[in-house]
Amino acid sequence: MTTAVVGGASAGLGAAVAERLAAAGTDLLLWSRSTARLDPIAATLRERYGVTVYTVAADAAAPEAASIVADRAREVFDHIDTCVLNAGGPPPATADQTDADTWRSALQLLTVTPIDLATRLLPGMRERGYGRIVAVLSSGVREPLPHLTYSNSGRAALAAWIKTAGRQVAADGVTVNGVVPGRIDTPRVAELDAAAARRAGTDPAAVREASIATIPAGRYGRPEEFAALVGFLAGPESSYVTASLLSCDGGLMRSMT
């Protein structure tokens, strides 16, 4: 039996990753702020793939979230093979529009909670000689986005931890990686397109069209395409890939690193 803990699994990339892992026969613990949206997803995955799926409610912006999820994972599983670090994004803001309270909330959401959760699960993985930590990041960690200052910064800090921790635990059979999405067709990206449209005084369709014009693949990505990359990193075949940030962006990002 393989097991995985998947955050932000009520929609978007998290839900797609949960389905990919379930299709591979992985038993799951899904978490997000509320189980009301998780429970129907869990029921579908159980019926469709015959796997065991648990849920737990925790708000990644709250300091106690990591302990709630880690405790529940240990309660329902005798071991954890994979932990997918994923949460929603903080509000848009330019660099000159930030405030201290939102910084605290954003860093808890994007940096402190995922690192805390991974740190709680890593000892068991290292003791068993096997484990996979996979973080869902953002293109802002490679090319900062002008209206996503909180996200750029919080996810970049998490990326730095990935590069550090991945090297530290590599000899124990544990890998730590991040996946960097470009424009993937999710509700979160639709919200960002709508916000950009309001700022520009245009409509979301025009924003989407302009975005697509910058993507060599000529389209937004599909959540299942992103989930396939996470699924690879969560599996045994990826054992020599660690401390890495892999992109799924249709060629969008031009940076060399």
C-alpha cells in the first residue's frame, strides 16, 4: 500500500494531483480549509479507483494547520510515502502595496505551514528509507509577477528550503522537489485573469488571449498534465531527482534556472 497526503485538494491542481495518485492505487489523506468540498471528491475517488481516502480540515494560513494534518496522517496510516505541499494563493498586491499583517498570513500559508508539515513527516520517511516531498510552486519563483508580491516571496522561500532540504535527506532515500506551473487552466488562474482584466479595464477573455500569445505551446495547460509531473515525482522512478524545481509551463518561462 502506498499513501499520500495532498493539500489544497478541494479544487484545481490539488484535486488533479489527488486523482492522479488515486489512479495509481495510492491511498490518500486530502486536506483543505473545509471538508465540505473535499468529501464529494473523496467519495468519487473511492468509487472510481477503489482506494481508501480520508479527509481533514485545516487552514494553511493558521499556525496549527501542520500539526492537525500530520497528526491525522499518523492516525490513519502506518506510514506516509508522499506529501504534496499545496495551498491557495494570497491576495494580489504590488510591492508598494503590502502590509505587515498580510505578510504574516501569506508567509504562514506559503512557507511556514508547508515546511512545518514536511518537517513533521520527514523523520518517518528517513527512518523507512523512502519518501517523497513534492511542493506546488508558482512561476513567480523563477520570474516574479508584478501583482503577486506575497506569492512571489512566500513561494520563493519555500523553493529555497526545497533546494536545502533535498540535499540533506537525499542519502536517506527521500526526495524533495518543487513543480513550477505556468498558466494552467484552474479556478485560481481564472481569478487572476479576472483581476488583471479589472485593472486593465478589459474582460477576462482578452487577458487570457494575451496570455496565450506568450506561451509557445499556444494554450493554457490542463490540470492533468501538471498532475502527471507530480505523479512522476511521487513515484519510485524519480529516485535520482531531488532538490530540483521542474517546470510545467508550455515553454512560457525563459529563465535558465
